[in-house]
Amino acid sequence: MEVRPQLLSRLSRCKPEHLVPGMFLSSTLASADTVGPEVAEQARRQLTPGERLVENYRYPVAWMLGMLDAIGQAEEARGGSYGEALYRTGREAGLGYIRSSVGRMRAMVATASGLHRALEGIPSAVALAVNFGEASYRRLSPSAGELVFKQDLIGMSWNAGMVVASTTAALSLDPDELKFEALATDEDASSFVLRLHW
């Protein structure tokens, strides 16, 4: 999993036109709330004062990275792992996504078409959700595949949590049935490979 300097490097490259859905920010705020009131307040300070998040509106990814940084720092202060905190926040976002109307539709399609087909749909979902980076998928074997992300400003840890949780929930898999390995392919973990096997 990644470390704080990697997230800060990505944050320094964010431009106002780099946007994410409100659903991502809302789930990150919800994760901050579970960490504690100070972290929740710090996360809320990333938003424009008075901003009300709307699930399908787009907002700067820099806001989300600031929230993730607050969560990761709080975890480190307690002796935990920065990257693991980001991964758990991505997992919560993935579960929230499956509860949304778009996510429920994806779950129905995934259930009917199987795991490879569900994973093949992730690059399209990424392209619809964010306007930076790119993703692709390839089958490695009947029970393995890999997602390749390039220049994804959200980064490796959060995305790994999002993919694993949403796919597992969509297909009603046991929590340990879908295993993964995440490997950064650049210095700030904006480009990475997510290998999955089942």
C-alpha cells in the first residue's frame, strides 16, 4: 500500500478540472466520521464552505485527496498504516457504490455474466466516473486477471479497496474469495497494476 508522500505528490499535480463524483466525496466524509470528530472536521475543511455534495455532480479530486490525507494521518498517529486506511476508505466507497442505483445495475449485469466480464467493465466505469487517467483489463487465466491504471490521481490504495469491495459485493462472493496484489509502477502510485485471482 502507498505512503503519504505519494498522495501528496499526486495532490500537487491536481488541476481544478480534475473531477470526481460527489458519491466518492460523500463516502470519504462518511469514513472520516467513523475515525473521529477531529478528522471529520479536517475532512470537511477540504470542501468549499457551505458546499452541499450531490451524488452525481462532479467536484475537484484535490478535495478528496485532502480528505484521504486526513484519514491516513490519523491512522498513522494511532500506529497504523496510512495506505491501509486509504484502502479501507476505498472499500467503504465500493460498498456504497453497490448500494447506489448505478451500482445495483452493475451488480445485476455482473451476476449474470461472471467475474471476468464484471472486471472487464471496470475501465468503462472508471472513464465515466473520473476525467483523468486511464484503465484497462486483461485476462491472465480462467481464474485471474489484471487491471492496469495509468495516471489515476486517486491512487492505488483507494482504488484497490473500491475494486475489491464493489466486485465482491456485486457477485455476492465470500470476503476472501477474491484475492488481489497491488503493485505501483511509478513513484507516486498513480500508475499501478491490480492483479486479481479467485
